[in-house]
Amino acid sequence: MIALLWLLGCAPKAPPPAPDVPHALTILHTNDIHAHFEPAPAEWLDGHPAIGGFVRLEQEVRALRAARGAPQTLTLDGGDQLTGTPITEINADGSFGGAMHGFLDAIHYDAWVVGNHEFDKGLDNLTHYVENHPVLPLSCNLLRLGSTLPLLPRQEPSHVFAIAGMRVGVIGVTTQELGGLMKGSEFGRLTLLPEIPAVQAEVDRLDPVTDLIVVLSHIGVDNDKALASAVKGIDLIVGAHSHTRLTAAIQVGDTYIVQAGSYNRSLGVVDLVEQDDHITSFHYELHDLLPDTATVPPDPKLEGMVATYKAEIDHVYGEHVSDAPALLGRSYNHESPLGRWITDGIRDRTGVDIALYNAGGLRADIDAGPVSRLTLFQCFPFQNPVMRFQLTGAQIAGMVALNVTAETDEKSGFLSTSGLSWTWRKSGGVPTVVSVLVDGQPLDPARTYAIAANSYVTEQWQKHLGPDAKPQNVEPLGYTDLDVAVDYARKKPVVDPGNVRAVLLP
């Protein structure tokens, strides 16, 4: 025993580990593409020029990979690849929206996180979409119903990439709002874990075997900040869902947060240096994909793909239906010209007392000029059925109170109306409804009113109408909001009706 101890004591000790050397990495990222494969108007630039699209994006990515070194780059997408243009109405590679496969694969993305709009055509369609998608789908909180297994084929909660001499763990997380953003019958087919504990568990699992931890998040910038505060060990959050154009990174503790806007118009570029399990240098830029700033020629294959799909879409959606003398804009938290126009169109078509439309469903402005079927599709891409139902005056009063709250807190979604108007004021900072009119007459709390709205409002009635305002006698009318928009636009020029429905009193 003594000899053995002596031998052990005299045995040469393992040399101390060599100090970690710096590793440089570039992360390129997009989010909320929403099927915008062509350039789209950039409302933050003078004149709203059309920028971006996959051809221009590929040029920027290729140039940056050449400048930084392709082995030093990681390319990620924050989800909501689907719904926004008619390319998602084309069945390609076995799914609606499958045309996006070719674009993302041609640019050689490394991973993406599943967003809420991936479910717009249903879980079965998303399953086929993922099966044929060459890019790795991530989400740590989307599970099969009653199981601990990932919801989708090929889906992983996270993935460790060996890149730039380091091990980079990328964790996907999907918004907790999913239950309020998809059909209830579809949501009932899956399990959605709370974001913070799901991410923390994955961070704890990856931390011992990685040098850098990135969360690829589809939860929105405010929730990203909360995630960074609550979860220990995240180096970088690459965000999505809120369509936020971050021209500078946000830092919460030791965690950086970035997000690249929406609609394939900008590319986020993170340049960082990691050493000893920490980010020692960090630089972020948001590159707007302007058509005249490309430094490499376009890819002919991608140009051909765009031209093919554009021709197919123009054949169906290129019809000129009307003209817009001036811009019809939209707002999430307030009444808007576009909201007034579509609700007037629904009430004109249905003959109801009141028409409603959720502001979050207005997905594009109508610019001044010719209005085609494609123009209107981009405004109403979900093609929700129009539903007729009934509410009492008392329930309508509660709905108006919710709308006033939306205008005040500027976080909740506004409900555009036709046939219904109200006045309100702030008293001591508290919003108070002063009067409510239906077709110019005072609201009768005891009366039952005929209502029409898109199906999203009736499916998510607690969110939009109020917890005590379950619609009664709900019936589909056999046409969609897009059908209404096209037919209404054919009747006359597309103009703001102008009669304001929500008036803030002094």
C-alpha cells in the first residue's frame, strides 16, 4: 500500500489545460419572412422603396461569407416563414408553402425555429413542410400531445454546431401565445411548455458541452428581455415574432438580444469573439437589403426560381380590381383607415348591425395606386371565413372597454369596427367610456345585435370580445375576408371612409 501511494504521488501530473484561444464567429439572421420572396416596401425609408427578397438576401449572405470566411458563419432564421404572399397557397414539395424550401436551402441556412404562423394551414401541413425542409427545425417547448418527444419530424430542442473552432449550442423556443394564435382544435393536438423553464433546462443541459449558447427565439422582443433576465447562461438571443427592427443590440445582463425586422427586407449581422466560455467582443449591424448596394452578382438559379413563382402568382392574382387615391394604413393599437375600410366592406356585404376585424389580421397597407387581387391578398393573407353571430348590448359595451384599454396601453390589439362608435376620455390617467352608439343610436344593453367578423375573432373571442362575450348563433357565411375585400374594391375606389369610430375627448 505504501509503495502504491508513493508511486501515485510520484506519477507525473497531467499538464494544466492550455488557455482557451479567441474564436471569431459571424451569425447571419432573418426572421418573420412571411413568404416575401420578392422585394417588399420598406416603410421606414423615404418613398417606401421595395427592398429585399431572396435574390438580394442571397447576394448579401454570399458577400459576407466571402468576407468573414464561410466556415466562420452560422445562418439562422427566427420563424414565421409562412403566410403573407400567395406563394403559401401553392402546394410544393408536399405542403402549402413548400416553395420556401428551395429558397432557404439555396442560401444554406443552418437552423430555424418554429413560429406560430407555421401552423396557419394546420398541423398536418406543417408536418409535411418540416419533413421536406432541408434546414433543421428547432423548438424546446413544442411537444407531441401527452409526450416528451418533439412535436414535428426532424425537430430538435437544440443543436450543437461545431463551427469556428468552438461548440455553439442553439436552442429554439416558440411563443407561449400560440394557443391564442391558432385554431383551438389544432392547438389541442400538441403540448406547449412554458418558455422560461423549458429554455433554462436546455441551457443547463448544454452549458457543460458548449462554448457559446444562442437562443433562437420566436417570442417577441419584450419576452426576450424577460427571458434574458430569468434564464442564466444565455449569451445571445436571436429574436423574432414582434417584427422589431433592432439597429443596435439590446443587452440584459450578460445576454445580447438582436432582431432583424420582417418580410425579408433586412439581414442581421452579429460579429463576436468568444474566449474562455464568454463573449469578449460583440458587434451588431442591421443591413437593409437595398437593391443598389449589392457587391456580388445575383444567383441565376434563384432569379429563375423567383421568376417562375412570380409568373404563377401573377396569373392568378394579377387582376386589377380597383385604385387607391391615397395610402390606407393600418395600426395594431388604434383605429386605422384600412380597418375602417374592411369593416365597412363586411357590413356592406352582410347587412349586420356591426362588423368587426382584429387589427393584427391587417398584414399590409394599401399604397396609393392600382389595387390588384395580390394587393388585397397581402392585406388579408389568412383568408379567414366571415362569420355571423350575436352579442347583447352589454357584451358590446365590455368589448368597447377592451378597445379603449388597447388604445391606452398600446400593447393589446385593437378591434376595428363598422356601425359601432364611441367616445372616451382619460380621467386621472384612467380610460373611461363616455358614450357608445350603434348606427348613430345609443347602445341598448338589453338588445341583441347582429354581428359579422372574420373567424379569428370568433375563435379567439375571449381575447377580442371579452371573457363574458361568447358569440351566440355563430354561422359561417360561405366566403372569406379576402372575397369581401375584392368584391368591395370592385364597387368603387379604395378610399378611407373617414368617419372616425373611436373619439378621444379632451
